[in-house]
Amino acid sequence: MSAEPLDDGDLPEISSQASDDIASWRRILDRTKGDKRLNFERATVELLRLAETEESPARQAIIDAVYELAATAALDDDQTQAIMAHAQEEQADARINGFGTEPLLLRNDPAPAPIQWLDMSTWDDEPRPEREWAIRDRVPLNQAGLFSGEGGVGKSIIEMMKDVAHVAGKDWLGSMPAIGPAIYLGAEDDEKEIHIRFYDIAKHYGVTFKELIDGGLHVLCKLGQDATLCALTRSGRVETTGLYRQLYEAAGDIKPKNISIDTLSRAFAGSEIDRVQVYAFAMHMQALAMVASGSVTVLSHPSLQGIASGTGLSGSTAWQGAFRFRQYLKSTPTNDGEPPDTDLRQIEFKKNQYGPSGDTIVLRYQRGLFLPVAAMGSLDKLAAEQAADNLFLELLDKFQSQGRNISHHKNANSYAPAMFVKDPKAKSSGMYKALADAMERLFAAKKIKVEDYGRRSHPHTRIVRCRDERED
């Protein structure tokens, strides 16, 4: 059975919530590109659940509206019946647990829909399609991904920088994003903090807020509010919320190159260790990316095991498989004896389904942002090595004048680089490794050597300058 299109005036008996939901799903289906079946299935589950709470005339009106939506989704009566039957099975399961009322009536016994195979008949005559990127070799278009990191490590700032880079046409961590609008949904910081961060980012890129607004930057602050996009229902399915549908409609209108969801724990009301639920959530994020013709990036916190293992995952390994790209932000590791540099981070590109993965970029916190640490050119490297060699010799002389012997053995308490980095002149980041490398160069250049001292029965060793070097 096919249904004539309904407008709001055709549904006088139903509740305002049902009327609003029908109108919302109609807009979503109108904006959905390609196969609309998935969104129709979501609409059916929700509308039939609402129909159970209505009186008989209104209930029939909602069922008629479902058939009208099926026509919008280009589904025939058999396909529609099959989807409605599945929705009713879920409602029956819920009633067994004490939920729901009387069952709804279907119009015919449903028949399975035929499989829609991919049509490859013209591929011999078509050129190879080009892969599309939100950020080349980093973030593919029409896909959802995960950006994980411990709390307070700087994920939100880096993600906000990416959104501004999309809108303003600026580089992001050395890569050029596709230019276009962006949406940032934040549920962890208040409006003032979001303002501060975007101010610093705009200043860095040399753009105004007016230019960002005109370019399509949209920001939604949900701190202290319900930011749930997907939730586990009583029937055991992961379904979308009203906020998700609002975001879905906005994405269809705005067409953002990236949608940032900050953070997973606020957006997903389900179990992070349940593989089925994880894949269901990822499917909804995928649908959001497709209607936007952009990317969706979900920010998350790793579990203790994910931190210890270095994977950056939380709960099920399905998080790695369910998303097409994944990035992990963490503090930089330090060498033994070297003080940690709290301003340094490294972002690891753990997964890129369609491009290179495994890259790591070192970042430094500067002026409220995390910016890549520039690689040194050959001349700069030579100058830095010479400065480290000179500092090593200077500190060696200082320690010897104080009667303090130092060792070349890494496990010794008096290991030279570990002792030297405690000096005020060697407090900067990376100095431990720089001095360790300098020591090896100075040994190779015969500017320093190891000599024995102490009693013959119990000798010790220490680093000293070579005689020719002292005379210089």
C-alpha cells in the first residue's frame, strides 16, 4: 500500500511530540543521500514506540505517516512491512519485560526484501575514482574517527585548531585541510573557556571571529546539559536521541568538513566494552559523516590498560576496528634521569584506513596552543651539536674543580648526562640526550677519556679531558 504525502494539518489527533518527530524524520530523509533505508529503520522504531502511547485514531495516523516516510525512502510495501515487523519484535521483547501496551497491526504478512547488489556493469568504461580527504593522508571524507588521549593532555585544543584550520584554510600540524565549514560540540568546558581557546587559535591563524562565522564555524556548548547522541534502549539497541537528529539535520544543511564530538563519555550512553554497542555507535557517527559529506571526530579518554599498553584504547578492541581513522595524543616519554618537559606532547596517527599510518608529530605548548616542533636543518643541527659539546666540556671542568668525579657508565649514580642536567645551564628540554650524544662525540674526537683513580686494590674510573685538550 502506498500513502499520499501528509502534512501537519493531516495529523490533528496525535500528540505534539509525535507530530514534531514525524516532521523531523521527514526532513532527515529528504536530506539523506543514497540509500535511505537505515534512517527509515530508525524512524520506524521511534514512531511505532510513540504510537503505542496514543489512542486508536492517532495511532493509525502515525502508522500512515510511517508509510508516507517509506515512500520518501523509496521503499515498497514489502520492504516497509519487513522493517515494521522487526520494530514490532523489539516492542514485543520490551513488553515481556513489562514495557509497552497492546501490539500494533500490520497490513500484510511481510516478505523479505531482495538484496541490492552493487552495479559494476559500467566500471570497465569509467576511470578510477579519486579518494576524497578532509585532511590528505590523515582524515578521509565521509568517515568517522577517534581522537584519544588522557584528560588534560590537550585534545580539545588540537581539535578546535583543526576546525578553525578547515574554516580559515590554514595548515593543521603541517597538513592542509579541505576548506569548508566545521562544527564543534563541546560538553566539557563552559562558554568562557571555549571563547578563550578559540581566541588564542584565531590570533595564531590571523583571522577574526567574523571571518570564522562567515566561513561556517558553528560551536555548541553542552556543559551541564544532556549531550547524549546515542543511548542503549530497553530493547538492547543503540538508538539516536533528539540532539543527534538536530545535529544530523544541521550537518545536512551546513555540510561541514569536520564535526567534533567532545567527548565520547558524554555523547554515548552505552557500554564501551560491548563490541555490538561500539559498532552501533560507530554506525551512527558514520551516518552523520555521510550526510555532512565530511568527517566526524570523536574525542575520548583511554582506559588505564590503554595508557599502559600505548594503544590509547578504552574497553573493547572494537574501537580500533569500528572507526576508519584513529589518533592518540600523549605526553612525550623521557630518558632515565631526564626531567619531564610538561609542555611537550606527541600525537600518533594509529590508524588510517586509506593512507599511511604510524606517523608521530611532536608538539610544544606555546601561547595557549600545541604547535609542531620544527625539525632542524643540517646547519642548525651542527650548531646545536657544537653547543652541546661545549656545554659538556664546561660542566666537566666545573665538576672536576669541585672534586666531583663523573662516570661514563649509564647505570652509575654519577653518570655524566644525568648529573649535568641538574645544573641550571642544562635544564632545557632534551638536554639529557643532547649531552649523552655529545659525550660519545667527544670520546670519538679524543677530547675526553676514561682514567683510573683510587687504590690499586679497589680502582675507580672517571671522565677527564685528554691532555692535548687541556693544553688548548
